[in-house]
Amino acid sequence: MKVKKRHLVLIGFSGSGKSTIGPLLAKKLNCLFFDIDEQIVKNQKKTIAEIFKTSGEKYFRNIEAQVINKAVTSKKMTVIALGGGAFQRAETQKKIREMAIVVYLSCAQKELYRRLIKKTDRPLMPQTGSELKEKIRTLSAKRLKNYQKADFIIATTDKTTKEVIQKIMMKINHAYY
Ligand code: S3P
């Protein structure tokens, strides 16, 4: 593995499994796990929804970029789960790609919808069925180009957590060890 690329960053749309896969993958790799959204909530002492409501998305994106910058400069190998929009900012993306192997957890929109319709904590995701469907469609289309810049793309639809982890392990073992 290139010395600088000591971390593994998980990217993908809300509901793609980053926060579920992340800690389990870190355990398998015997390294740390860091969830960017969780850290933002801790730092700000507010939920993500509250931050969006009181300070707006631009403020959230700036905080998000700061937390990511700090996480990727850590000396200890870490699996880092990003929020769904975090890989869109060019400077952040550049920094991440310098310091980490990037894995995109891709997931069919139907499956994302099935998972997200039950959730109420994503400020960018509408609560009604047709609006949520449309939001997933438009936002995915907008973000796909950046997601596809990952080092590895893992198709997760219909896969169990165990299978996704196995796939990631196979890819990184093959490419880096
Ligand atoms: C966002 C996704 C969320 C969170 C915030 C914004 C996005 O994270 O960072 O609500 O822009 O798609 P998850 O991907 O964990 O849902």
C-alpha cells in the first residue's frame, strides 16, 4: 500500500450502509473507525437536522470539511464513514484521495428508497414517498460522477453486510497487499 494512503474512506448515498459496514470493516482490519456525521453531532452538540435548521447547509458543509480534514490526517489507520454529500467538494475530495483508499458503496435507488422511507433524521430527504423517490433520483444523478471516482466500487444491493465486507476485503487485499 502507498504509505500515505493509510485510511479507508467509505462513500455513497444516504442509506448505502456506510455506518453499518464501517465499524465491522474496521474490526476486520484491526484499525479504528470514525463516523464523520457522528463527530459533527458530538462537536456541535446538535443533531444533523438541527444544524441544518439553525445554521443552514453551507455551515454544515464547512464543518463537515473541517472534520474530514482532521480525520484523514490522523496517524493511525482508520476506516472513515462519510456523509452522502461529503465527497462532492473538490478540495475535500482531493485531500481524501491523497490520504485514503476510497470505497464507494453503490446501491439501487429502489433499495435506498426502501431503507430511507423509514428514516426521519436526514434533513435533505423528504418524508413523503413520491418526493423521496424524486430526491433520490436527482441527487444520485448529480453525485454519481464523483462517487465513481472511488478506487473501488462495491455493488451492495441484495448483499448481506458480511458479503459486502468480504468483497471490500478481497479488493483491497488484491490491490494493496
Ligand atoms: C447528507 C447525508 C447524511 C448527512 C447529512 C447530509 C447528504 O449522511 O451527512 O444529512 O448530503 O446526502 P448519511 O449519508 O449518513 O445519511
